[in-house]
Amino acid sequence: MKVIRTITELRRELSLMRKKQAIHSEETIVGLVPTMGYLHQGHASLMKAAREQSHIVVLSIFVNPIQFGPNEDFESYPRDEQRDLETARAEGVDIVFIPSVEEMYPQPTQTTIAVSGITERLCGASRPGHFNGVTTVVSKLFNIVQPQKAFFGMKDAQQVAVIEQMVHDLNMPVDIIPCPIVREQDGLALSSRNVYLSAELRQEALVLSQALRAAQESVEIGTAVTAKDIRRLLHEHIGKSAHAVIDYAEIQAFPSLEPLADQEELNAYDDLLIALAVKFGKTRLIDNIRIQKMEVLSHV
Amino acid sequence: MKVIRTITELRRELSLMRKKQAIHSEETIVGLVPTMGYLHQGHASLMKAAREQSHIVVLSIFVNPIQFGPNEDFESYPRDEQRDLETARAEGVDIVFIPSVEEMYPQPTQTTIAVSGITERLCGASRPGHFNGVTTVVSKLFNIVQPQKAFFGMKDAQQVAVIEQMVHDLNMPVDIIPCPIVREQDGLALSSRNVYLSAELRQEALVLSQALRAAQESVEIGTAVTAKDIRRLLHEHIGKSAHAVIDYAEIQAFPSLEPLADQEELNAYDDLLIALAVKFGKTRLIDNIRIQKMEVLSHV
């Protein structure tokens, strides 16, 4: 496994690897897993998917300053390079790209990629400029690595939707592969930010996955019929935590993220996303669940 | 020469051509010449440069609606596909890509690329949103064609500066090759929009190149010392045309396009751009000249 810190060296190494691979296969698939590091089993699942679907796997680790707001946790975001490299090695990654902020932004970027519409809701409403920072850095990584496939976790479902929209609109030659959320045994969605939680808040944070599971069940058994039913149910469950402060608890169409009005009936939609952002103390956690309508198979 | 109208077919054809070329050369250079068609000898000079520097030359012809303002000439912009194809064939182009608006924008784009700073002056000030339309479509074309080199005319000097900034900021894997302005014998810079001019206005429009040449000479012989001298001189020359209405007549550093204050001395700069935008009737023409400081060679 190579650990590379500059764009020039990464391009040179990838060019060599691609040429070697071209001897063995008709087409060379480079798989990119973009991360901010402090890797957990959610990231490991992305690397596993990349390893299965690509000839060359590149993991990038970069805490991207321009996607953090002025009062957010850029400085304190957890970092552990040595442990990250061990995780990457265990997952069979070929190249770990760990650029410095100066390498990625030798001058402040004058160029920004903005996706309108779907970025204005949910996390976009609470974190102005966040998604412009994400799309800009992801597009830089795509241009540097030139991957055929890029792997993203569905925990950031809105991020997946935004990146898919960008790739579609700008004809980027890359397939976006969304991978399922990975959870602890007790249901907590894995996140690098979980490390911020005290034992007490860690326990209270279980209301997120519980609320989502309850909402899903209510849709399936038919006790929740409208968007209002879901909103009420989410607020009830999250309200069980004394410290939870809801940023949003929403239901919308996926991937458009068009919000559903209270009276809208859920069975009119084939693909819904229930998404939460909740603060426990200073720690803002997100979680979500997708509800896709199954084809009803008629057994004659 | 292949004439291709869809993105899927273009990608397939380029992939085949790249594979064929890989047998003969270590690296395959694809050269892209992005145009809006109605080709003249200025465009031909770009195709010649591309032919000299690339294995595969792609010419794109696309009148991009999103770079035109609501009161601009998108609908009436001159088009002549048959003549364009003849020009392309004569210049040895391999692929002409002529997509429809629906092919490039199956839905209105939600994604926009914006370059701040250098887009706010000159044409950016007169044509709000114009450069966002340019950077967005150029980035689409780069993603579709994946060229190693892209050729742009210096007549749109600000466009070149904006695209170079975008390529730099987003790490796009393409070299931008700026090519010199091509002029008629009497000095008029070639432009597809020259066709709009009556014989009388066509004659009056010569003040543009005359003003630029006079400004250059005054800098060289030392009669123009400050930015104010240049501005006065440009206004004097252009004022000789009864119909000319100046949009801007400016001098700035290149490629930053930082404006020079009136009292600034020209010899403090290594690379200056004198740029004009002037309306003759309904027709807005642009022209420019670059003044680069020569290294003084000492002959011992």
C-alpha cells in the first residue's frame, strides 16, 4: 500500500498502476473512497465494496476546511492517521492519498461548484455553504484521481443525492456507488463524531435509530399514512431523550429531496427518505432510513 | 471525419479511437476545440494548433443557451452547419460533436460552476451570469471528451483567464492552450458576430483595433506612462466613430484582471491586457491586446 501526499506523485503512481493493469484487463476500474479519516467500520464497508468492484482502490483522507462553517468543528474534528493507515491496509487499499490543506488549496479557491434545490433543505438549511464545499472538493478529487467508480455512505444521504445531481448535470465520467449505513449492535449509526459523546449522551442518541425503525414499521403496517403521522412519531420518539435538540426530523422523496406536505399520503411515493439531524449537547448527529416501495408479486 | 450528436456515441467513438492510437504511441493526446460554430479563420487557427499538438482532434459546436442573458442574441446567433463541417474537414478534424440543447441539458442544470473575482469585471460586469454559463458548459465538455489539451482564442481573453482559473482551482486534468487573435487585413478581429454589421458600421468598427494599436505604440515609445494615459487614448480613438458606444475600455493585469488605478504606472507590470467592448448599433464587439514586458537582453 502506498501512502501519497502530493497530487503530482498520486497522478504519476496512478498512471503507472493503470499501465500495469492494462496488460491484464480490457478496462481498468479505479475505485475512489473519499473520506475525512478517523475511519470506522462504515468506511471499511466502502473500502470492501471498492475492493470488490475495482482493480485499483484509492482511499482519500482529507478534512476539507471549506465544507465547515465558521462555528463548526474543523479544528477539533478527530484525526488518527496511524490507525487509519492500519484500517486501509487491512481492507486491501492500494493507495492512500493524504494531502495537506496547502496541497489541496495552495491559494483560496476562486471556483465553487453549487447545486441548487436539493442543497437548500435539511443539512443545507442548517449548514449554509456546506454542500458547496463538498461538491467542490469531491470534484477536485475526481479530477485528481479520475476514478471510474466512487463510493459514498448512505448515512450522508443528502450528500449522495447532491453528488449524484452534480455528476449527472456536469456529465462527470464516474459511477456513484451508494453503500448502506453501518450501525453498532444497539442501532447507533457509525460516525466519526460519535467519539464526542459522553456515555450518557451516547445512550440517549439511540432514540435516533429507534425513531427511524418505529417510523418504518408504522409505514409498513399502515398505522402511519401521511407525512404528518411520520413527523409526529419522530418527534415523540426523539422527545424521550432529555438532551436531544431536533435540527430536523423530516420525510421527503428520494433522491429529489422534495419535501412532503403534512397531508401527503406516503403510498403515493416509490422512494422516501426519513432523515434526522439532532444535537446531543454540542454534538450534531444525523441518521436516516430509506423506504422503497416493493413491487407486489402476484402468486397465481 | 465523424459527425456525432450524442454523448453516448461520442464516448464510444473516442474510446475506440484511443485504443487504436494506444498501439502507436505511449500516450494519446486528445485535443478539444470548443466553439459555438459559424466558424471563421480564428476557429481554423485553433483547429490547426490542435491538429499539430494532438493525436485526436475533437471540434465541438454548441450554442450554449445558459451563457446568454435574457435580452441577448441566443436565438439569432448565426448558424451554418454545412459550412462549419466543410471548414472542420479542411482542417483535418477527426470528430465534430454537435449536440442539441436537449442532449446537453435534458433537464435544466441544477449545478453551476462559478469563478469569483475575475468574472466580476469587464464582460462579467456587463453580462451577469455569462461566465457561469461558460464555465459550466466547458466543464461538461471536458467531462464528456476528457481531452488532454483544449484550445481557446485570445479574443475572449477574459474567458481564457476564467477557464484557466477554474482548471487550476478544480485540478482539471487538461492543458489550456490560448491561441492568438486572428484579424482581417484591415485589423478587424474575426468574430462570428461581425456578420451583424452593416458596411458602414463594419468600417467604423476599425477604431477598435486602431485604438489598441495606438495604445500599444504609446506604451512602447513611452508617451503613455500611466493607466489614465491609456484610458484617455482609447476613448479618443473610439470616439472617432459616430456610432460607437463604449461598454468598457480598460487596462488591467493579466491573467488576474486586477484593474489598474488611473495613476498606476504601466512599467510596474510584466503582463497587461488592454480590453475593449463597444457597441455598434445592436452589435457588441470585443477586442484586446496583450502587452508583455520583454526581457532586456544585454549584449556585452
